[in-house]
Amino acid sequence: MRLVIANCSIDYAGRLSAHLPLARRLLMVKNDGSLLVHSDGGSYKPLNWMSPPCTLAVAEPDERQREAGVVELWKVTHQKTADMLIVSIHDIEHDSRHELGVDPGLQKDGVEAHLQKLLAEQIERLGEGYSLVRREYMTAIGPVDILARDGSGASVAVELKRRGDIDGVEQLTRYLELMNRDPLLAPVTGVFAAQEIKPQARTLAEDRGIRCVLLDYDEMRGIDDGHSRLF
Amino acid sequence: MRLVIANCSIDYAGRLSAHLPLARRLLMVKNDGSLLVHSDGGSYKPLNWMSPPCTLAVAEPDERQREAGVVELWKVTHQKTADMLIVSIHDIEHDSRHELGVDPGLQKDGVEAHLQKLLAEQIERLGEGYSLVRREYMTAIGPVDILARDGSGASVAVELKRRGDIDGVEQLTRYLELMNRDPLLAPVTGVFAAQEIKPQARTLAEDRGIRCVLLDYDEMRGIDDGHSRLF
DNA sequence: TGCTAAATTTCGCCG
DNA sequence: CGGCGAAGTTTAGCA
């Protein structure tokens, strides 16, 4: 990600035409080439933007533009739609680059995060003698929703979903493969827990020795009594 | 605006509950206290955010959090809705502040910016002998949409709107008052041009000696033939 | 992959 | 200021 604070004016031509007069703004260039133009107010919506897939090209300002004070021209063009965003930069106050990596992404929820908390508290739902190690157990490829131990003390990795789909099984499989290479954890077994598990996902999971557990959200919330919160 | 690049995890509790696992992200704190959390991909929508009006408070992590690697805690709370966003910062890579000032705002348009270009090209629509001086003529209180000269060489300030309302007349009035104090420009007359002019706006404009001109977008575009673009 | 409907929607217009 | 509807909508779920 590249962050630029600059005096700039902006023209957009695409599904509509729009213009931003000269002012100091934040230009956020994401790794995929997409651009967001933010002011110091308003909501989360940028003043203007270009969605991926798109490419940013830096052009030389022509003489007329240079006379007008333009020192750099950015042309951001969309691959398919031919939308174009032109940033006329007059003055750069700040310019920095940062490696952010791929984001693990939002665990959104009217349910899922809560479900995770509930299952952590009611870990015995997975079986007699189960105990919680921790939620969001970090691995090199991302956090495992819940790490637990079964009655015999063996590690159990739990993948939690509201709707249990193939993707979730694949995800858990990757975690298990990685964790079973760690002698301190191995052997690690897997539990795929969800409110609803698609037949395909169940078949795949059981074929890989992953146990499927259906969770009753209302019942779990009933026990929890709803008094507790995330904080 | 404050820009922070940090390793952080984020919890949101409000209209829903959501969690962002630990990862490197951009935290954008706007002047109104609102917060945007961006990753290096996706669209213009942040991973998470808090809309204004809200306040950001920095808290000390407790012992358990400190052990988990949290060096700073941000609590962003919404004034009315009691929504809360908690940013657990593990590591700050970058932290900078920037004064951006108030943004003049987007001149959006399926029409207006295009209309401005078209009228600039077809300035004779305002009357015999009219000539364009320039679009976006800058004044101390903002840019006048179009500055032109009439057949006699007198300055004409044009305010352009899609829907001509009282506000537009007031705006043009302010420009006219300012410009008429400039001996190089004065006397400056005003033209209020729009696709549609509200009766109240027309009355006010004509009362102030401002001429109203109705623009036919399709007709103007027809003459322009659609071959030209903003660039 | 294409559609359908919700969104922590945001934004603008109209009363 | 509240309601209604569109958005360069975006996003998520489902066939």
C-alpha cells in the first residue's frame, strides 16, 4: 500500500463524470492498483476511487498543465469498463509505502463471533472431558478458531462456521496439516462445527477424518443467558 | 488526518459483532474522530469503521492484553448508538498526521460536469457574441463554474446546476458581489443556467438581475456528438 | 459463474 | 429533520 498526501485535483470519467477541485487529500494506492481518494471527513466512502482490476500509470504533465502547477499526472484506468480517473498532483506532502500482506478478513457476525465465544465457554459440547486451550490460536497461515484438548489430552482444532461449506473443510484441512507437523501439538484432530452443514461438506470432512458437529445457536445462547458481551 | 500502519486486531460491537484477527493494516483517523480500517485489497469499503460522530480514546492494555502483545488500546465509541470499536495495537510501523482542511467536495454528475464542458464549448447558447474566458474560474471564495464575456466584452459569471434551486442563486450572488469589487472584472453580470429552474429560484434570480437560462442536455450533447470526452 | 437481496450501507432529494 | 430511493453502489448468499 502506498500513501500519498497531496494537493491535487481529480477528474473521473466513466459511469458518470465528476470533478474534484484542487485540495489537499489522501491518495491510497492499494496493492492491486486500485486507488482511493479520501478527505478528512465524511463517511467511509472515498471522495472518488477506482475499483480493481485497474492499473495506475504515471504520465508527464503537458506544458499547459505544468504552467497550471501540475507536477505529476496519474492515470488510473479500469481494465474492462474503460473508466478513467485522472489525478493532477500539484504538490506532494507525504509519500510512503507499506507491506501489509493478505488480510485474514472480517469475521462478521450476528452470530459467528458470538458462536465462537459461546462454544469456547461450552467446549464440553464437543465431548466429555474437552477443555479449551484458546480461541483464535495463531498459526503461520492464520488463526484457528478454537484450539482445545479432548479427554485424553490430545489437541483438537475447531473450525467454526455459521454455514458449513466445502471451503470451511478445506481451510480446516490446511490448518490440520500444518499443525500436525508441529511435534508439540501433534496429533491434532479436527472438528468442523457449524449451525448448518452442507451434505457435500459433511461428506468431504468425514472422508478426511474430520468430525462434524451441529451447533444450536439459540440453545447455546440460552445457557449463556445473554448477559455477557464481547467486552 | 492521522495515518497509522499497525499490527492490530479489532473487535466491533454494535449493530453486529465482528472481529478482525491480528494483521497489518492501515488505521485512518479522520478529523472528526471517525476511524477507517483498511487492508491492502478489496474495494473502497473498509474492513471495519466507525462513523462520525464518535470519539477515540486511548486506553492502557491490562496485564493479560499486555502479555498477549498489546501495546496500545483504542476505544472508539459512537455518541448515540453506543456502538464500540476496539483496536488492539500490537506494533506500530508508521504514524503520521496531516492537515487537509475542508474539502471543496465532489462535483458529481451524470450531467453537471459534462454540462459545464458542453456549455463552455457552446457558450453562444448564452447569447450572440459570447465567448468563453475559462471554466472553474478561481475566486477567493471558490471556483465560478464558467467565466465568459458577452458581445460587448463585459464579464459574465455563470453558475451551472442540474436542478436550479435557491442555493445556487445565493452562491452566484456571492460570487458576483466579490467579482464586482475587482476593477479588472467589473461590471460582472450573472447567468443562472440549469436543466430545470425552480420557480422560487427564478424569481429570486431575476429580482437580483440574474438572467436564467434553461439548458437542454440532450440537445447540447447531440451537437457535441458524443465524440469528445473530458480528456 | 451469474443472480438476488441485504448493507454497521451512504448519499441526495423532497417534504 | 425525517422519509424515500438511487448508488460509479458493495457484499454476501445461493443456484
